[in-house]
Amino acid sequence: MADVFRSLNLLETIKESIELNKLSDVKDAVEDLLISRINLAVMGARGDEKFAFINSLLGLGPGDDGAAPSPSSVAPEELAVYPNPKHPDFRLWDLPPVPSASPFEPEGYMDRVKFPRYNAVLMTFTQTPQPNSVDVFLEARSQQRQTVYFILLASAKDTEKSLEEKRKASLEVLTSQGVTLPKVYLVRPSTLENFDFPGLLEDMGGDLPEIRAHALLLALPTLTSTLVTQKKEAFKALVWAAASLSGGVSAIPVPFVASMVDSSVAVRILTKAQLSLCLDDDSVERLARQRGMEPTRLKGLRTCVLSVEVTKGEVKKRLAATEKDLATVSSKLVEMAMPVHARSASRSFSAMLQALNSAMDEMAADAEKIVAVALGEGNESSEISSFSAT
């Protein structure tokens, strides 16, 4: 998932749009990346493990606003949707259990729950996959739906031995029903950084279209330092696109247009980055509660002003300071070799790129410190290597 722009070569498309002076296409690309819509569905019996899994995906605890309640108040045959409170364009759907009755028509169930609506479907269970759920999986594959995954949810009572036995039995069930090269991901609902969840994210990132992979990456809580790095890389690609838009606008001879666009877009990007990296007060306090820590301890790790609050004044100050720093002999020599109409575009592009990349580095560094302290340095992968998805 680290290279979220690989499949559609979005940056190459943006470069081509700039060369053809199609600034509206560049603006649309930046807007798509800022909005980042995705619908993720969780299938399976409604129980404590499933709701803990849903809440962990949202970065919520059981008592937080917007969390999935257990037991559920939703009728067994109904859908439930949980919008992410920090990322409203990320919707998490709780699908009703697949009926166990026979005969069973998977197409009927899929029509009822509007299966095509979801970018990915996580089929959860706590023992072994239900046969009719496997039929839904096979029907989805016959419709060329590759983003459907089997998730074995670990309970508090499970031991390493019992989990391995459950995984082995699950793989046998899937093979007996005709699933080729079956894969079962073991997930601890309350601590997603452990077991197979990081590997699941990598596989989903490879299977989803790049815009959806980007949306999933940015909406998930910062579970590991690796995820923080991936988020930073994704935002730097977005910064590049926004800087390209800034440079294009700057080439238009309209006073003050460039500076207004720069600060406005920069504020949106950095605000989204703050929320995605879980640096805002609400996210830090929630993480502290979940880990039994004092919130002030984690809050004190934020040394970048933008990690605490993104303000237009701070963003404008950084853009202005960077633009001033760019007025060096070397940059002037470069400008002398450029056409007159491109000089301001070059300065604006460089200032936007440098200012936002620097801010992104500082914010990501704060996020990494918080993750290291909250989860415990060196413990992120302690259980991952003990299990394999296949």
C-alpha cells in the first residue's frame, strides 16, 4: 500500500495535464485525493468480536461517539452503517449474517445487501467459515470481485494453539468447497497491529484501485510506525499534485490568486494529514484511554505546531518563509534559464512543495513518537511473525 499511486499512474497523468495546460484536470485530481471515498463492509455473525473489529477500524472504543454498540440494536436482517467521525467519506458497513438455511442462493443475499456498493468485503468468523458464506465468496469471485477476504477473529479466550487449529480447520473448509489457494487472515479485534492485519492491508492495497487504496490508508488509525510512513508518503504525493496546481495558477497573471489558492489548499491538506495521523486532541485522548495512559503524556510528544492545530496563519507563515528562502543565487540562476511566464510558476511550485513536505515530515515524526510510546517500541511486530495467512 506504500505506493498508493502505482496502478493509475496518477502523478504521470497530472504531469501530462500540466503540460497540456489542463488545470481543471489537476484540480479534480487533488479534490479526489482530498475527499477519498471508500465503502468497507464487514460480514459475519454479530458478536463482541465483530463489533470490536469494526470499532478498531474506526479508531474508536466501545463507549466513544459513533462506535458500534454490542449487543447491536439493529434487526438481524438489516444493514448498519458507521461513518468514520474524522473521515466522513469512509463508511463502514455491518452486513447481516449469511443465512445458514439450505438451499441457499448467494445471489439473493448479495442483492439484498447491495454487494456491489462495497469496495472491499471482510468476511469474519470466530470458528470456521460458514458454508453459505463461502458460496457468497465464490459467487463474488465469479463476478470478478477480488476484494473479498476471510477474517478469523481471535477472542480473549483463544490461545496460540487454538488459533492455529481454527485456521487449519478453516483452510480445510475453504478447500473442500472449491476455493483455490485459500487465505485466512488472523486478526485480534482490539489490537489490529498484531497478527495478520498489516499483511491484510498490504494485500488490499494491491487489489483495490489506487484512489480507494489511498482512501483506506488515510482513514485507518495509525496502528504502526510503518503505517505512519505510508501515510506520509501518500500525503507527499498529494502535496506534489497541489504544488503543481499552485504553479499552474501562478502562471496566470491575476494578482493574489496564487497565494490564496496556496494557503487554502495547504490548510485542507495539512488538516486532513493531522486527522489521518491521529494527532488531533480527540484522537490522542482516545488512544491514551485505550492504552490506559495519561493523555498529557502523549500530547506532550507533539512538538510541531501543526500537529496540535492547523491554522491559516501558521500555514501562510510557513509558505512565506519558504518562498523567501528560495530567493537564493542558485534559484535565480535557474529562473534566468526559464521563460518569463514560467518563473513565478517555478517559485510557487517550489515554495508549496518544500513548505508542505517539511510540515509533513514534522507531523509524521510526532505521530511516530506517539505510536512508539502508546504501543511500546519494538512490540509492533511481536506477534505478526508467529502467524501466516496461508
